[in-house]
Amino acid sequence: MALGNRGTVGAVALDIGGNLAAGTSTGGITGKLPGRVSDSCIIGAGCYAANQSCAVSCTGDGEIMMREFSALSISQACCHAQYSLQMNCEAAVYRAREKSGDIGVIALNQKGETGIAFNSERMMRAWSDASGNVIAEIYWMSKSLLFSIIDMKVAVDAVQQFDLIQGSRV
């Protein structure tokens, strides 16, 4: 039975030895140009994992993620910046939003902390906490930090920190 296009599936994991992994598969886009390579398979754009920082999987406007190296940017910001994993994810999404793009990211670090951010209407996601409780959500989190007035300055500061670490990208 053919299921059709179900979109991108991303996963981040932490094993008992403290090793991080990330994987991203794509459902592709309808009408894509022949020869177009998906962002999902480009390490640093659609996914990235490093034990020193975090594991990241991204979905959304691939051209923006490839230019920004969204997954790698989050990972590097975790190594060099003072912000939380969550704030680094939000900063990456903010950068995409500045370029009129929609992206969503999930991330996990060795402490078991998660970061989830997106600027689309919905992003299906699920995770388990340290107690093994499974949480599943589809639409915006009830207490979304992303782009709130209170946290906008922090997100802008995190974006500026990205620029210092990465250098500005076109």
C-alpha cells in the first residue's frame, strides 16, 4: 500500500554511553528540479551530531538550511555561546524567518536537554523525558518562547552570537 508523501522525519538520540546521533529523511517536494539534492542528506544543513555539543535534525526550506548550515550552526553555538540549547534552536529558526523561510529543528545534548523550535503553523514531534514519559505535540507549544516579546532580545542576541561565531552568510 502506497502511503504517499508524509514529509520529513527527523530523529536525535542519546545512548547509554553518552553518544549522540542525528538522522533526517525527507519526503521530498513535489515538482522538484531534476538533480536537486535534498538538504536532509547534507551534513550540517539538515542534520548534524557531535558528542561535544548536540545532535540536530532540521526540516523546512532546504535552500535556506543549506545556506545557513542550520544544524551545524546550532551545534557550534552550543560549544561557543552562553545560550541554552533551546535558545540556540530558536536563533536558527529566527535566522530562517529573517530570510522568509520556514524551518523546524529538534536537538538533544549529552545532558538529555532538548531544543525544539519552528516557525511554521505546525510540526509534529514527540520525545520522552528522563522518566520515560512520552510527550507528543502537533501545533505550537502552549508556552512557546519563540518570537515572544520578552524573549525577542535574547533571540536577537543569540543570532548576533551566531554571526560572531560563523561569520555572516549570504
